[in-house]
Amino acid sequence: MPSRFPLRPLATCVLPLAGAILALAARPPAAPAGLADFARAYCAECHGGAKPKGGVDLAPFAADADFLRDPDLLFGLRAMLEGGEMPPAEAEKQPSAAERAAAVAAAAELLAQADAAAAGDPGEVVLRRLNRSQFRNTVRDLFGVAHDPARDLPEDPTADGFDSMGGGLWVSPLLAEKYLDAVDTTLDAVFADAAARARLLAPGVGEQEGGAGEQTGADSAAAARAVLAAFLPRAFRRPATTSEIDERLALWSEARARGADFSAALRPALAAALLSPHFLFRVERDLPAPEGQRARLLDGWEIASRLSYLLWSTMPDAELFAAAADGRLLTPEGRAQQARRMLADPRIRALADDFFAQWLGFRGVLDLAVDIRKYPDFYGKDLRQPFYEEAALHCEALAREDRSILLLLDAPTSFLNDRLASHYGVPGVEGGAMREVALPDRNRGGAPAWGASLTITSYPLRTSPVLRGRWVLESLLADPPKPPPPEAGKLPEDDKVDDGQTPRARLERHRADPACAGCHAAMDPLGFALENYDGIGKWREADAGGPVDARGLLPDGTELAGMTGLKDALLARKHAFARAAADRLFVYAVGRASAYADRALLDRLAADCLAQDGRFSALLLGIVESPPFLTRRASP
Amino acid sequence: MSPPPSPISRRALLRGAGAAMALPWLEAMGGGRTGAGIGAPLPEAPAGGRAGQAKLRFACLFMPNGVWAPDWTPSGEGETFQLSKTLAPLAPVRDLLLVPSNLRNWNANEGEGHYVKTTSLLSGAKVRRTGGRDVRCGTTVDQFAAQRLGQDTLLPSLELGMDPASRQVDMGYSTVYGATLSWKSPDEPAPKEIDPVRVYERLFRGGRRAGDPATGSVLDLVAAEAAGLQRQVGAADRRKLDEYLESVREVERRLERVRALREAGAGLPEAERPADLEAEDFQARVGAMLELLALAFATGATRYATFMFGNSVSGRNFSFLPGVPGSHHELSHHEDKEEKWRPYQLIQEWHAARVAELALRLRSFPEGEEGKTVLDNTVLMFAGALRDGNRHEPFDLPIALVGGWGGRAVTGRHLACPKDTRLCNLYVSLLDALGCPVESFGDSDGALLQLQPL
């Protein structure tokens, strides 16, 4: 039976396999080992038609080879079949044990082919525009001015959990106008700041006596050229070509001809650098790969930018540029040395603000609203910033001091000031400055206990065990529950005792619906364990319905009792957590979603990290040394 | 039974909006006579539209979270209909009201409750389920028109809203969907502006840069670099660079347009800068946005606009309305409980009153023949993307059209369509009236209205 889908996606990249695949596709339809046949016989009734169950539609997979287009699905399919989860017990048609085994074997064979097909392919990374914070930081470091040019830029959309993914960062005319304005205000700030201006013009000074400020006549063109020749490589984060310099020099000459003075005439030339795609985008060119390979190694400049935007959310500094220029970044030792230097640098704070804050969600505390009457302390004690800082400083210390990632699950210390400590009931902390404090018990410390986490997972008027449970599953265990069906009910967003029922009782009732039970059985107990914390993370022994019941029972039988119970359960699942951490940092570093082909790498990164006491540097260096980070898919 | 429509005080409107138009300018521009605003001095005749008649304008005003159905649909059909409670505030413009019922957005039936329906409202396209990496829907009717007919105005189109796009994925869908009403192309959402002051600056301060002779050379150079770079990267990157190039060119076109107007001796539209408003001052911000929209239409700065009163699933607190507690979205799940649907309905009535204010504002600008106004050459589409907030159906959509259609449609009626009439049929009629007739749009299977021939 011919495949309904041509083999193009594979045939173009893995010629050696094409023969095997064709052979497979050419199997007679009745072949008992065929996965597609099995699916048609036992799955199609539910997973096909107009409304395939669970959104899984197997109809497009008419031949076994079709499954190679979606290895993630294939992987899940094998697990379902192997574990006996599908077809469900209540289904009428059940495969024999032999049929099931044959289907599992066919899936495994296809997965092996998918692995081979993906080998050596770093995946597709879409051109990344500098996002708002990267633009701000880069301009700051390029000119050394304290100015926020990004203030008026719109928030960037997220994709795959981060606002720095190429696919999600589009450009619109509105944004282009805003860039124009941002560049204008930046240059205003630079020329108004004597030190910044002098730094910018310094390369031209040697070209003519008397300093760059007052240059006139023919020599000043040489000075302008020197300024641009020094500036452009830093703006483009790589050596600039002669024509790139000359074209901007021409803008300078035009402006001079119109009567602008030496430095004013540089403005259009500098604007043309800051509006260039070579500045606004993190350009990595598609070049041919070495013979027989599917990827090319990035050059030193490209690696420098990948490192600096990963760790500092800004352009490379002078040392990193030097390491790019002299080839050190092309060696593992050179990369490790630079990465360690960067981890220990104060600029690593950007990793907390841009990576950890999005991964763990605490960025959300910066713009959420809670009800002022229900939780007056949030505003009265001005908790928003301390909440954010507690989490950010924790993450910053993790990276900067190379601590264990498991301290995100449970930690003996936290970063507090007087207001936060009083909110938490931790004695002995005075003054408004945030500092690391040893905690008296395990009810605080670690991401599940941060005020930020507990607040972003609550409604303005009450806690939500569902949202808290979902946060634990999604962020800490990378095991997001399926979205609720459209007709799922919604519980009131306050904690009034309605119809004589507490929020917990209402939720328990909701879970009685079998359509909801599957996911809620996994989510809700995790959230129940956190019920001792109110909607802004304050400890409570009772809620509107009486004494707090902070116990939960996980589907695997684990009993959770309160925060310590939850922390113990999470620590017992440290492999899943390390895997989640590896996945998130990988996606953030490489700039694309992780795929089936990255599975083995991520497993190894997680295991290696745990084997090295969970040290953050182990995870980071592992990613930096991975092929997806160091290579780029070559042009066909 | 229904409360009397709130009287519109012009002064209050101006105060709320913090903007006042320089009306003498409009007259001097001949806007009052030919009705084409700053479009008038341009030599090229507009496509469609009778000689001397203004091109039709279109704005969609989106209301999130559905409606309390029993109070939306007017009773009676045709021209003898009775306004419903929710639409009662539109009584002063009843003669220009056209309420089509039973329209259905067929492709929005799948997916989750809100986002899919919102973002496909103006295209009828299918929405790709994605966390944001490869969002996809369809070119919307406003952008379709703007790309064909909007090149002679200061801005081809204007996208406005109240809430920023949040950075989340909800039920497998990027929340970009719930924050986006306009799509430039199937994979390019048109982001909206949510700050009235910045809208003002785009509309009325855009001429500043046009005076700088260097800007053109700068943009030429960066566009050339983007084009050069396109030859060195793969298909996906080329698309990103395309977006960038197209955006740069759009800015260039706009600067050229401003220069052309200057050379033609025409002034630029003027208005007073709106006051800086706190994000929480929702009512004043809505007032300011709608005033800017009115001014943009009246001065000819643009002819196509979308405005989102709120993003999909908005939980905005409407407690400034007496008797309305809690969040909009929570109330929309009313479970047929009176203590919820009553305030839920009041929220929709408040929205209808804002649309009425906008319509009356447009009616305050004379345009064209004696007695005609900008509203006569406008179609306002007040719409929700789902019917009942408790059930999320994309059929019998709550849509009310206000405006004169340039005299081409019969207004002042309730158009009871056959059940599940395709929503996109409305857009076929709309595009015809706007001046770019199409055979079909989205999943249309005909035209909703019989338009008067030109």
C-alpha cells in the first residue's frame, strides 16, 4: 500500500534510509506486524474521525513510514501499547498479546529509524530578534549609558515558555516604528553623556590632532571611519566588512554635506547600525556543512553571542570577543573557562530575570493583581518586589555560586528582608535590604515555598489547589496536565462557603466527574499539600471552611502532608525534576523546542548533573558542549 | 424596562478622552466637503465609491466573554424590530443599526473555549494549536482591506486594545491568540497598541521624522542589508527577514505619505494629546481610545481599525458598575444563576453604550452631502466571538453593525438569517462595500447583504 504522504521530509535528508523506509511502506496491508494496520484495527474508532479522542488523530498515518514524521507521537504510542494503557480496558476490540507485541516491536523499529534519521541534526533554530531586555542590555553595554531605550517597546510574545524564541519574535510596522524611536532616544542619550560620547569618538581621536570634536576638512573622514570601524564589530558582534563600514561612512558624508558637524553627522551612520538586521537579530548564516555532515560548527563569534545572550542577555564583553577572535571558543577548555567566568560575574543576574523567572513563573508576580481587601498585606507591606527578589536572588546564587539545582525544591535558606520575614513569620530579620537567611523550618525555602510561587498560583480572592498542582507538574516535573475540555466547569474565584461547601469540597465534587478525574487526581493533591499558605503565601491554620486540611493522596499512593510532605515527594522525584531543568535550560539556550531527537541528550544531562551533586555548572556546561548548542543545521 | 440610554455629553466625552480635534483644520482641508479628510488632496481616485464620496471605513469593536443571550437578540424581524435590553443604548442610532442574527463561525467550533474564536472572528480561519512558536490563523477582513485600499492614508490600519498580551500558554494555545483580533497574514498577528498617548503620537506626531533627510538613507541601507542577508539564510529565517523588510518599507511609505501631504500644502491632522492615564483607569482609557479612533476616522488618518475592549477571557473587574461584583470572565460562567447573569448582562450593556458614544461621535463630523456625516460612511461592527459565556458556542454570534454603509445597505433592521449562516458571508458584503469586492472570503458561501449598486 503506498504511503498517503510522500517521503520528502526524510528522503531529502537521509538518503541511506530511504530504501529501508520504502521497503517498509511497501509491506502488504495485512502484515500483522504493521503499526498502521494495528492502529486501524484497534485505535481508529476513537482516534480518528471528526473528533479524535484526546486530540490524538491517527488517521493521517496510513502506512508505518508515516509515523516517522512524528517521532514524539510514536514514542508515546509505544509507551501506551507497551504499558497496556491503550486500547483502554473498556474498548470492545482488544488485540491479542501477540498482536500487541508485534505492534510494540514495529514501533521500536520505527523509533530506531527516527533516531538514525535525526543523528547529527542540531534541529532548526529560527533567527532570533533581540527581545526587549536583550535590546536594552545590549544598548547599555554598547554605549555605556544608563538609559532604557526599551521602555516603549512592547512586551515580546513567548513561545515554548520563553520570550526569546525566534519563532515567536515577529516584527511588525508598529515595532519598526518603535525601534526607530528607541534608536533616536538612545543616540540622544549617548550624545548628551560626555563620557559615553568620548568613548564612542575615541577611536577617531588619533586620526587627527585636536580631538574628534572639532575635526574639519578631509582628515575628519578618516576619523569618522575609525569611529565606525571600531563601533560596527561590537554592534554586529563580529568583524565588520569594509563595505559595511563604507556604506555608513557615506551616510556620515551625506550628513556632513548637509552641514552637520562631525559628531552629529555620525548619527545617521550609527542609527543605520542599530537598525540593521545584523544588530537587531542574532544572525547565524546558513553555510554548507563539511562533506557528509548535516551541521556546521558555529564560528567563535557565533558561539560568543550564544553564550552571552544565554548567560547575560546581552552582547559579549571584551574578554569574550577576545576569546572569539583568538579561537579559544573553538575548544572545550576555552568554552568552559569562559562559561565559568561568566557564571561568576554579577551580570549572571540576567539569567535569573530572563530564564529562571520565566521557567518557574515568578516573573508573573511583577504584574499580577490580588484583591486589596482580601489581602491588604500584599500592598500594605509592599510584598511584590520582595517576592520577586527572593526568587531571583535564590536563582542568581544558584548560578553564581554553583549550588545544587535541588535547592530549588527545598532549601535551608532564603533571601528575605524585614517585610518578607514578618510576612513569613521568620524572626530576627531587620531592615529593608534582602539578604540570605537561615530558616527555622522547612515550611519556607525552595521554589514551592516562595511567596511568589504561592501567589502566582492563586486567584485574587482565594488559593487554587488546581493551579498550584498544575504549576508543580508543569514547572518542576515537566509533566503538564492536559487542558480541560471546553465544557469543564469553573469554580468561583473566591473562597465563600457556597451551598455549604468549602472550596476543597467543591473541587472534590468536580473531580467526581470521570472526564475531569484523570488530571485532577494528579494535580489537586499537590495543591492540597500547600493549603497552609493563603493566596499571598502567608501561613494559615484555618481557612473560610475551618481548619486547613493540607493532606493529599497522589495517584501512585504517595501520601502528602503539607509542605514538608510535598518537598519530600519532589526530592524523591529528583530525576524528573533534573530532567525538567535540563529541558528548560536547553530550550532557552538553543532557541528551539526540544524534540524527540533530544531525548537521550536531555536524559544524560540530567543524570550527569545529579551525579555531580546537582551542580548548576554541570547542567550548563553540558548544554554548552552539546551539538545543538555548538552547531547549526547546514544549508541543503 | 430597559434604562434610558445615557445622554451623551460632548464635553464629557472630550474630557474623558482628553483629546479635542482641531476642527478648523478639518474644514480647511475640505474634509467637511469632500469627506475624504487628508486623503482628499491625493491625485489618485479611490477604488470604489462614487466620485466625491468618501471611502467607507470599518472598525470592529470586540467584546470578550460572550453575552447573556436572552437580552442580546432584538425581538421582531426586519425594520419593525424591538431593541433588546443589551442593545438599548444604541437607540439614538437605531436608523443605522443592522443586527444580523444566526451567524456562525464554523471553523471556531474546535479547540478550547475562547482564544480560537476570538482570533478567527475576522477571518473565519482555522487556528493552529501551538504554544507560540508557529502561530497561525488567517488574514483578517480589516487587514485584507487595508492592504488593498489603505495605502493612501497615514496608517493603513489601526489596531487598538486595552490589555497587553500575556506571556502564557493556556490549554495548549498561545495566549497571543486571545490578544489578537487582526492578522496581517496567516502567520503574522498585527500587535495592538494599548496606550492612548502612543496611539496619539503615531496618529498625530508621525510627521516629526519625515522632516529628517537622513532617515530615508538609513532605512534604505538597512533594508538593503536585510535583503542581502536573506540570500544567506534558510527559509524560516528568510520569513523573519521578510517581516522585518516589510515593516521597514511600511515605515518608509508612511514617511513618504507625510512628505507628499506636506508638498501638496496640506497640513497634518491635529489633535490634543490625551492625558496620561493610569492603567487602572479603565473607563477613561476606553474613552480616550475610542475618541482617538473617531479622530483617526474623521481626519482620514486611517479607514480600518480594530479595538479590543479586553483580551479573550478577560477577568476585568467591572465593579465600577453598580451591582456588578467580581471578574468579567467569572461572571460569564453564570450557570444560569440570576445573581451572575444579571451583572454579566450589565457589562454587555455598558459596552453597547460605549459603541453608541463612538457612533454619535462619528455622527458629529459632517461629511459629503448636506446632512451626511462620517458615520454614514462607516461600518462599526460591535461583536463577541462566542454567544453564551457559559457555553462558548461560536454560533448565533452577538454582532451589531452600526453605520451607514455609504448608503449601500439597508439599515435600521434586524436581519434574522437562516440558522448557522456563515459569518464570512458578512465579510464578502463588507469587502464589496469597502471597495474591494471578492468572490469569497474565508469559508463564505455567498454574500450576506444585497448591496445597492454603486
